[in-house]
Amino acid sequence: MSMLELGYASFPILLLMIFLRAPIGLAMLLCGIGGLYFSMGGSNMFMAKLKSETYSTFSSYSLSIIPMFLLMGQFATLSGMSKALFKAAESWLGHRKGGVAMAAVGACAGFGAICGSSLATAATMSKVALPELRRYGYSGGFSTATLAAGGTLGILIPPSVILVIYAILTEQNIAKLFLAAFVPGILAAIGYIITISIYVRVNPKAAGTREPIPYAERFKALFDVWPVLLVFGLVVGGIYLGWFTPTEGAAVGAAGTGVIALLSGSLTWKIFVDSILQTALSTAMIFFIVLGAGLYNSFLALSQVPQELSGWVVGQGFSPWTILILILAFYLVFGCLMDSLSMILLTIPIFFPVISSLDFGMSPEHVAIWFGILVLIVVEVGLITPPVGMNLFIINAMDRQTAMKDTYKAVLWFVTSDIVRVIILVLFPAITLFLLPG
């Protein structure tokens, strides 16, 4: 069997292992090790490759940003920022039709700006918002669907752990990717709010109403979110202005949210230790997937599969836009079956060379950044798409009273909003790129 045939044969084996419910990181690790072993003839070169690949993967300075952002999210959860964000948004929007649900989306967007994790955003905001949604007569399916969709803003609005991984895989500037994600993230929040407004008019019984509160209380609630604005401005603004690197910015953000949690009185020694342990566990899980993907992608590169695939696709004479749409459709379908991190790690080394070889009338850097944001959005849709939308299971686990089918029905409205947003960003790349310098 040739090297190329060995590379192609690894795909059905990998999919079979995933179908048999092997962890995706383990499946990629075993396929990578097996492929390298057979392609190198079981020689000492294989052991040398295994050692060097492991060292080069984990010695990457850029990877140290991940535990910092995860720790920042842990501290942000403890400091009461999520509650302050929801109260501020609710005070201004809560009296409108569907306003409490809109407030939940707004709070998710704000919390996502200091968290960087979709699952953490969904889980944290549901603790704060679900009781309020129940209190004002919002239906269970609509409430859980809103929070599941709002949670996806955690990986789109910078800082984002998934964007960091994409930047490392494609050797792009992390700060520029964060900047490019900002406007699409705001559009996502606005799109969800518009979706809520339409949904409550089509289904008027799905949402109750509440009395407006005085402006004095509204401004007080708005003032209470200053820690969020401070941390976000310091981290993202500091990175963009060149005060510090993305890794240093993540460390500053983690330290800042830790100090805020301490001053709020919610950070005890036990909670601090638990936060460190939870961060370590999450980091270990991500790094294990990164290692598995690194070894598997190293084997694929050795087998020349990405290069052959890129050459074959370009040789078919399809337009660049057709190829882009097919790739995004692939992500939309497989996002229903795999988690976002695994999808990015597994597919970007294969698809990115294809996209890089196409002419979209932009510079290679702009194509890479634009494609990264599009992929992130489509993968994000998988978090709320049946049957394996992770956010749906997180929210449903916190609200056992609501049947999963009711959440599925309501969340399709938000999926439609996501698809419309993807179409807009594909047609108008300048929306993503206009903030970039030069």
C-alpha cells in the first residue's frame, strides 16, 4: 500500500472509531501513531518522530494562552459578572416583548467577551437567567433554546479559545483574528435578538411580560458591569494597541478577573484551588486533542493527502465560491456530530491548503482570516444543532422540566439566523475584514 493510499485508508478507520464512541482525541492519536508507524516501517525514525512531534506541539508559546483564558473564565464566573451583566441587560430590555430572553442573549455576549468558551458561557448564564425566564412566563423550550444559542457567542466574540487554535494551525496573527471576529460576533447577538422578536410575535404565548423599572435603577445596573468593560478593554484593547502579546493579555485578564473576584468576596482559598484544578482539567483535555490532531495531521502531511486533495479540487475547475460553499456545508453537517474543537483540529490542515490555493480577489492573509471566521461561525452552529448540539445538552441538564424536543423545535429559529449571517458574511467579506489595519 502506497503512502497516499495509507492516508486515505485512515479516514474510514477514524470515522469508525468515532462512531464507536472513542474520544476524538484518542481516535486521532491512534490513527496518527499507526499511520506514522506503518509509513516509516516501524523504524527508529518513528520513535524519533513521535518524540519530536510531542515536544514541538507542547513547546509552542502560543498554546500557553489557552489555560490563561480558561482561568479568566473561571474567575469571571465566580466574581458575579454574569449576574451583573444579566441584570443590566434585563433592566433596559426586560419590559419589551421577549425582553428577558433578549437580555439573556445580551448578557451571553458580554460574558463571552471575558470567557472564551461556549459551554462555560451557556452553563453560567443559564444559572442566572433560567429562573428569571421561568418567573416571567417564558416557555421551557424557548428559554433553553435562547440560552443554548446565546452560549455560542462565547467562542465567537473575542477572546476565543477556538480562534487561538485556528491561528496556531494556520500560522495567522491572533490579534487580527480577534479583531475580525468582533463585528460578526455583534451581528450574531443582534441576529438572535431579532429572532427572539419574531418568535414571540409568531408564538405570543411563549413569553410573558414584566413592568419597566425606573431609569435610576437602569443606570445603576449599567454601572455595575464596569468590571466586564475594564477586563475586556484591557485585554482586547491592550492586545490590539500592542501593549502586550495575546499570551500576556490573557495573563493580564486572568489576573484582573481574579482580583475582581477577590474584591467581590466570592474568591476563597478553596474556590481558588478548585478554579485552578478545573482549568488544569480543561487544559489537559484540550491539549490531549491537540496532541492527537498533531500526530494525525503529521501523518497526513507525510502521506501527501492534503496536497493531493488540494490539487484535485483545483483541477476540477470549480469556482472558488462553489468550493467554499461545499466546505462550509460539510462543516454544517459534521458539526451536528462532532464538537467544535475536534472539527477545527481535524479538518483545517486538510481544507486550509485548498482555500489558500484559490483566488478570492483578496490577499492570502485576508482570505485566511475571513475563512477562519466563517468556519468558526458554522462550527458554532453545530453546538445548537440536533442531534449532538453540546449546548443543548448542557442547558437541558440544567432544566429537566423541559423536553429536549421542545428545545429542538425552538432552536431551529436561531439556526436559521446563523445561516442567514453566514450567507451575508460570505457575500460581503468586508464586514469581517474592514477593521483590520492596512
